[in-house]
Amino acid sequence: MFKEVLKSIILSQQEWLAEEEREIPREQLSGLESLKPFGYILTGVRRCGKSTLLKQMMRIHRSVNYFNFEDSRTAGFETGDFLILEELFIELFGDRQFLFFDEIQNVPGWERYVRDAIDKKKTVIITGSNARLLSRELGTKLTGRHLDFEVFPFSYTEFLNYFGVAPGPDSFLSYISKGGFPGFLSMDKKEMLSTLVSDILIRDIFSRYNIRNQEVYRRIVQFLLSNTGREVSFNKLKNTYGIGSASSVMEFMNYLMDAYLIFMVPRYDTSLKVQAVNPRKVYAVDQGLAGFFSVSASPDRGNLLENTVYLTLRRSGKRVWYFKGKKECDFICHEKKGRYSALQVSWEIRAHNEKREIEGLREAMNKLKLNEGCIITYDQEDEIRKEGKLIRLIPGWKWAAN
């Protein structure tokens, strides 16, 4: 690229650092305040707030260089242009310690420049919205030189801070319904969620992997987002949508996971081989997104609550499975010190579902030799003691706000 063009892009992007209206500190900011010469990788779905977190980090460290590769003017940027970019940074701002790059995976060979910068004792922070593109290069060129951080749409606590409201049933219901995408919450226009998914499919999947039959794959995405918390079979999807092979469906699902649009949770088993062949449950990256794509006039609130609980567990970094024996339990979590916990999710416990929900949880507790388990509800709080086991009913808003 021409040096003068790059210079004008750098200077115009500096204006972006101004604080936005209603911007709140992201929860992960506290763990990124003291950075040593190393690589720090922030990954997550598009529009979840990675760039805002990056901006907040830059305000803390102040003496930073920043460049955004999502800028349409950077089309044609090549690996060799990094040297020109470095010269311009020094010319404009001096030799600064921190380098911040947004959506760097758009540049082939980016990892070589980042590795060299880290070797020169620079601190490099980059964002990306495709896990596969980043991990492939990181594994070969930056082994032992980087730390990874996943960024998600707002948590319930961030949602509360954003709107300045207190934890409680009403705010939790709003969070379950709307989700946590910052841009959508600021505008409250549902078409933004449709545009977001379309952008992910077109920019991160269809064009990148040269996928045909795009309309069929769009319908698969609609199905997945409207069936959160349910088992998914590659063979069934293949037959339902007329895809050539189950492996093609599996590959497409992997693309969706790499773009952080969905997550797949395995069935619990002590054998990894058995886990691999069993069906997985699907969850959306945001429960508001799942509700928007629901095919029913009124989305299943229990499913949206379950999706919310999964995302809260995922944010905490816990390994998660679902349990299925004679009955089902929604989540088994690997806790600290090798311990496990069992969680059931139900909008409310009443006479018609009490036996099913409790027996599924108790079966998982017996499998893991647990004396305590919990059921996350919308707004019920209670304790049930049965056959030496303690089951706590915890309101979701209390659980998620902790």
C-alpha cells in the first residue's frame, strides 16, 4: 500500500478512540490492565464488544499504536506493508511499547510480523472473529508466546451496568429476552440481529470457504438458533436438508463454531470415544439472538434460560457437558481441584415437571457421587432434601449476578 494512504488511515482511526455514549467497562478489563511483552489474543463473535474492550485497554496503557484491519481502506494490505506501518508509527508517535491490531486475521502471514514484534519485546494485543484462522497460525508461529481470551456479548452483570438497573426478576427477564449484543441494546432494532448473522455467514463462512447452496445452509442456521438446548444429529440434518453427506454438515457446523455463532456441548462420558460419537447439544452465542430466530410466535423461555445459563458457565471458563442416562440433566461442570457440579435448568418447578427435573438431576449426582446439586429457575428459591441429597432451587438472576 502507498505510505501516504496508510498514514491517513492511521490518523483517521485515532479519532475512534473517543469514548462512546453509554460505554461501560467490560468485565475482562481488570485481567488485562498489567501486560508484559507478550501476545494477547481476544477472540469472539462479531459485534460482541471486542473493539470496545481493546479501546478501554488502550486508554489504560496510553502510549499505544493502533490499527484496524476491518477498515475498508485497508483492502490490499499485505505482509510486507507491516514494515511501512511500523515506520509510520515511529514517525508519528515515536517508538511505543504497545501494538493493538483489530481483526488482524484478514492479513495473510500476520503471525510472522507479530512473532517478530514480540521477540523485540513489544506487547501485542490483537482481536479476531474467527477461532480457526487465529489458532492455526498461533499454533505454528506463536507457540508459547501468547495468551487467549474469549470475549462474549454482555453478561447479566454488564447488562445491569449498561442500563443502570438492579438485579431482580424483571431485569433478568429483559436480559433473557434481549440478550447482550451492545449495538442491538443501544438501538433496540431487531433487524440488527438478522444483519449480524447474515454478515457472519457471508464474510466469515460463505465467501471464505466457497460454499454453494447458501440458502439451504441459511435454513440450517435458522434451525440451530431456534433449537438451542437440544440434541443435534449430523445425519438428521443431512437428510432433512438434502445435504450430500453428514461430514459436510459437520464441517459447516465447525465453521459456525469457529465464527462463535454457536457452541456444541458433548454428552458426559468418561470415554472420549463415546463422547465423540454421541449427539451434541447446540447453544447460541446469545440468548437474544436465539429468541429472535425462533420459529414460534413466542420463544420457549425455558430454552432461553438454559442458553443463558450455558453462556454464563462458558464465560467462567468451565468445561461443560450434558448428562443423559435414563433421565437427563442439563449441565455437568468441571470445577476447581478436579471437582464436578450438576445443574438442572427449569423455568419453574411445578407438580407436572418436578419428578422429571429432580430425577434427572439426582441421576447425574449419583453418577458423580455428589451430595448437592442445584436447579436454576427464573425466580424460585427453595431446598429439597431427598434420599440424603440436597437440591437447591436458585433464582437465575441471583445465580447470574454472583
